[in-house]
Amino acid sequence: MKEAYDAIVIGGGTTGTGCIRDLVLRGFPNSLLLERDDLAAGTSGGCHSALHGGSRYAVSDIQTARECLQENQIYRKIVPQVVDPTDAIWVAKTDEQLEFSKKWMKNADEIGIPYEIISVEEAIEAEPLLSKEIRFALRTIDTGFDPFRLCIAQAYDAKIKGATIRTHHEVIGALMEGKKVVGLRVLDKTENKIYEVYAKIIINAAGPWCSQITEMAGFAIPMKPNKGSTGIYSMRPTKTLIGILRTPADGDGLVSQGYQNTALLGTSSVDVDDPDDADPGMDEIKIMEDSVAEIIPELREARMIRMCTGVRPLYTTGEETGRDVSRGMFLLDHEEMEGVSGLITITGGKYATARLMAEEAVNLATEKLTGSVIPCTTADEFIYGATTKEEAEKEAQEIHEKYHISRYAAHKFTARYGEFAKTILEEYPEEAYVIDDAVQMIGSEVAYTFVEEDVKNFKDLRRRTRIGMGQEQGTFSIYKAGGIAQSALGQTVEEAEENVLGYVQERWKGVYFAAQYGDQLPLSELMQEMYVGLGSYDVLRME
């Protein structure tokens, strides 16, 4: 019997997971999501972790600014536990930035972006590391968020309502009937086998890889993959997101992550040919650090623990490059454009606008499936695990008292899982202790994510729990996770060791670049001593 669905979504990033959730809520639980790696393993996991509220685009791209404003407020409502309630301070230092701030406020008033002008003294009192030479400041609603848990929450909201989620399943071909895409050929990378699936409609949400998917159906689309490098520091120089009031450029700001106690410096904009071949750029990081150091001088003294990249799925039919390419969303109906039915593409956009992108894509999908657009409800319904700040704090206190976990760790825990936090500890009480002090990860999460969230290895585990994403980069925490995998999941020594080594090797890729700064060298040497010297692993290397 052939495997058939109403709809198939290609891509496990925030847009793809938004699409599968939207399909289910509109009455299509017989839908499948296919992701070649893991949820949020591509562009979504390599983003700057800024939940834009419209500020960055208020002058350069008013439509994108309106969309970011709308979606920022929606995410705060439907999945509050993954959003840092820190807001932002945007500052101006030069004459040019002061002039820009006037245009910004004029447009912000028209768009409806909420902001409050504050004195320079108030800004510096709130953020003591700000330069004493800044001349203007305002507060607004941009903030940091957890891109991994948001993406994962969308996927599992769809799964518990009936959808099928398959990670590590790569689309390798399109099944055609004339000029119609009727299904896909898929490689199950875990079992190393190829199979076929069929659907009435396929939504291509593969990000910068969208054209690789359409080429399987016989045509290319003009994608312009664009790399953004990000530097990650071992501390939070500021409590809030800090931005520079100017036209978007490299190094516009710093995102402080309250749930992780790190800060992200970003981001650059470099066109690339292959989204799978995009390493962090040392020159890009230096330009960004020089830029932000103009308003946060002490940033130069912070320890950069790693670097990473994300590749933007930019789309244009023109000759624009880099920052000249619109950050707007594009919905492509290939039946109208190329005469190929059964396939639509949603691309471009921002992480902050992913829910809206999914809404637009599923509007078209439901019209093709039923002849009319079924109303969307994703902006109104809570996402998997959603809980209010007050409820999360109450649960954190109960967890602290029952399991003797620090209040701090309990708060971090409820921020990751929302209403499911207590259930995790009830199911795995023997592992209810902190195994990663930097991100306050609890051992029970190891078993839970493998059993309930389809984790295949420790690299997937990192995205679910943030293990090793803090100051120690997994040097001390990952071997503890290996022990729990053996005791709670029944993994063999060989399986646990493979997980540990795979994780450490993956972490080393980002640490390798940061080690060139020098400050990270002691931890790099310790990691080498522990895993190469004591563990007799191969030398950690770039691959």
C-alpha cells in the first residue's frame, strides 16, 4: 500500500514547522514533515536569536517592519516561555545616527512600533557598559528568544494533534505525473533506505535549499543564499538587546540571552554559492566587533566561546546582492509560474515572520486542496507547552521544593518546556539533577528527549536542551549525558561513546574558529586533554 498524505512539508526549520502546525489546525492532520537533518538544524538554528519587533527595518523596509511588529506580539502571546522578556535599547552616537533616529521615530509612529525615549543617563544606569559617548536612546520591544525550542514546539504541537514528523529523512527526488508533482523519493538516513511518499500538495519550505527541491521537479528558482556569521560570548554584557540606530549593516547589535547567559554578536551579510559550505568569517566577526564596541567598549574584553553561521534564504529575480536583497517573504505558486502543479514554495522572510509565512503558504495549500481558503487560527492558539510567566514561576518553585533543584535551574527548565516541565521530572526522577551548570540543563531531559522528541543523537539533544551551549561548550556536561543514556535508555557503551564523540566533534567546529582569538585557548586545550588524552579519541579537527 502506498504511503499517501494530504500534504507534505519539506524543511524542519521554523517556516516548515509553522506550516505543518498550521495544516493540522486547519483540519489536515494527515500531513507529513520531512527534514534531512534535525529540527532547526539549518538556517533557523544559526540565526541571531533576535525576535525582531520592527525596529531594524522601520526605515529600510516598512512592510517587513510591520510584519515583525505583528509577529513579535503574537509569539509573546502564543508561546511566551521561549521569549526573553527583556526588550531592547537602541542608541545613537554619531550625527548620522542621530539623523537616522528622527526618520526611525517618524516611521515607527506610522507603523505603530511601541517605543519610549529615555535619557542617556537612564540608558547607562540600566546598562552600565554602554559608552558614555552615546547621545540618544530609546526602549522598544525587540528581544531575544530561543529559536530551537520555538521551532521544536511548533513541530510537536502538530505531532500531538496527528501530524507525522520525520527528521533525518532527506528528499532526493520528485515523483512526477507529466507536469504534476505527486510525491517524493526520500532517503531514511537512519535506516539507510529509500522509500516513496505521495501527497495532494507539497509545500517547499527548505530555506536556502529551496531551489535544490524545485530542480528535482525540473526547474530552478532564483535563490541567493546569504551567510550571516555570529559570535557567541561567555557572558551577558547587557541585560537587554542592544541595537544601533542606522540602516541595517554588519554588527548592528548584541542579543543577550537570559535563558542561556550568553550573548550573540551579529550579524554579517555575505552571498554564498552553496548553503552547505558556509564557515564563519573571521574578518566579518572583527568588523562586527569593531562596530558594536563603539557603543559597548567592554565587549572587546569578553571571551568569545564560539562562532557560527546561518544562511538566509533570500530570493530575487533581479541583480541585487547582499543587504540590497529584500528580507520580505515570497510565496511561489509553481502551477502559475512554471506550469508545474502539486508544488508551492515559501521562502525569504525572517525568523520573526515565519508564522505569517506559514499562514500565507497554507492559505494557498488549502485553496488548492478544497477550492477555498480555510481560516487560519495559529495566531490565537497556544503552541505546545505554552505557559504564562506566572505559571512557569509557580512550577519552578514546586520543582525546586520537590526535587531540591536550585530555583535558578528550575526557572531555566520551565522556560524550555513550559507546562511539560513537571511531567519530565515525574517520568525520570532518578536523573533530576543539573548536569550542565552553564545552561542549567537537568539530566532527566536526556531520556525524555530521546523517547518523546525523536532525538537520534547528542547533536539533536543539544537543540532540544542547549546542552554544552554555554561557557564550557560540553567539556564537562556531555560525558554525564553519556552516562545517563546508558543507565536510563539502555544504550551500550559503544552507542553512548559514539554519541559523546559525535557531539564533541560538532562543538569543536565552532570552538575552533573562536580559539583563534586566544581567550578560548585554555578551554580548547582542556577539551583536547579530556577527550583526546583521557578518552583516546582521534584529534579533534575541522571536517
